[in-house]
Amino acid sequence: MTAANGRPADGDATRAEGTPAGTRDDSVAAAVRQWREVHPDLDTGPMEIIGRINRCAALLHQAEDAPLRRAGLSRSEFDLLGALRRTGNELTPGEVARETFASGAAVTKRLKHLTERGLVERRGDARDRRVAHVRLTDAGRDLVDGVLPEQLAYEKSVLSGLAPAGQSELAALLGDLLNRLEGSPGAARA
């Protein structure tokens, strides 16, 4: 059965050739169809998942970055501030790098900029002068606390189109995938 626009109706078992029901004709579906024409022998199933994850991430970052830009922050700077805020502790630059999945050099550059803005402060370790400790200033904490609710409200509105059970299922599936990727270095290349 087809809808008035000539496309399969939502209740159909399949939408486009090989595309499961419930899947929209999105940019990834179009790319998968093109790959199937070029390489019909390849299993493009993983592309339908990973491609959509990547595309969703890119679109979410574009929209979510608006409040960060208004605050004069990059996403990576906000991630650093957020790591300090959510842990509630002073962290060493190495700990910040692990919390934010960033290189030490990138963290050093971000810390310099955020220190100049008065959002973080560094202090040396009394026992080891090679070690620094970083913490949020009051201004840094206030900035994070002001931006975070706006970001969460946007995320809630994006997910509002999914039923609560669907949100829970998606969270669980993504959690399983993330555990696999985080727990098995090189798992994706095995």
C-alpha cells in the first residue's frame, strides 16, 4: 500500500528496497541505495546504523552548539568545564584529558584560554611542582550551570518524538554499543 505521495505507507513491511519499516527515507538511506547499486555484493547494514549515528551526532552538535557560541565557548571547552563541574573535584590536566577524550596538548591549549577568561584556575601541587591542579572558578561554575539547562531542554525536545519505551530502548542499545567500543580497544577493526 502506498501513501498519497507515492511512497510506501508507514505500516508497510518495507519502505524502499531492503529498508525496514519505520525507517524514513533519510540521507543515509539514499547513500545506502547508491552503494547497493555500485556494490550489490556488499552488506551495507552496518552503514545504516553507523551512518545514522554519525549524521545524528553532526546535526545535534550544530544545534546544541548555539548556546555555547552565545557563551563564547567551543564544544570542547564546554566539555572541559563540564568535566570539572560534574566531578566536583580539582583535576590534573591528565585527568581532564581522560574525562574529555582529548589529547594532553589540546587540554593544555583549552586550559590556557579558559584560565585567561577567568573560568578555571590552576594551582601547583605542594609536593610535586610538575603537577598542576585545575578547578572551576565561580564564574566557570555559573556559566556551566546557565548553559546546561538550555542544552538539556533542546535534547528533550529532540527526543520527544520517541515514546518513553523507545527512548529507553535506544539508550540501552547505544549503551551496549558504547560499552563494546570502550571496553575493547580496536574492536571496530578486529
